[in-house]
Amino acid sequence: MSDALSTADQAGNVVRLHRTLYMQQAIRDAAETFADFASFAIARDGEYYAVTIADIDADADGDVVAEFCNFALYNTASRKRSKKA
């Protein structure tokens, strides 16, 4: 099973990030970083954080959804590593 599940609906892309792998604050930080390229709404959904990504800038280079997910995972890893240090 993938750690990030993505679906598209009329409101935008919905990405489900498993709570055992992603930290909520790391997801919020990633949303802040990508705020110039899309809008983000984060909600808890059982074992996941459901992130609705809408209003994606058509002129943005690359895949905003995939890059957001990568950044959220990187932020989580960095936070967990700094807690161990």
C-alpha cells in the first residue's frame, strides 16, 4: 500500500497521507511553502490526513501535488531526525 493516496474530485486533488508516516505540522509547513502554487485544506480522516489541493497554478513547473507530497515527507523525516538528535 502506498503512503500517499491521491484522488481527484470537483473540488481538486485529495491526497491522503498516512498518520504513521507523516506529521501534521510537517504537512502544514509544506502547504505554506507551496501556497503560491495552490490552496491547501488539511483534515484528519481516520488513519490519514486528507489534504485537498485546489486552484493549482497552471503555469507552475512540475507536478505540484507530487512535489507537495515529497516535501511533506521530507519535512516529517527532518523533524523526526532532529527529535532524535
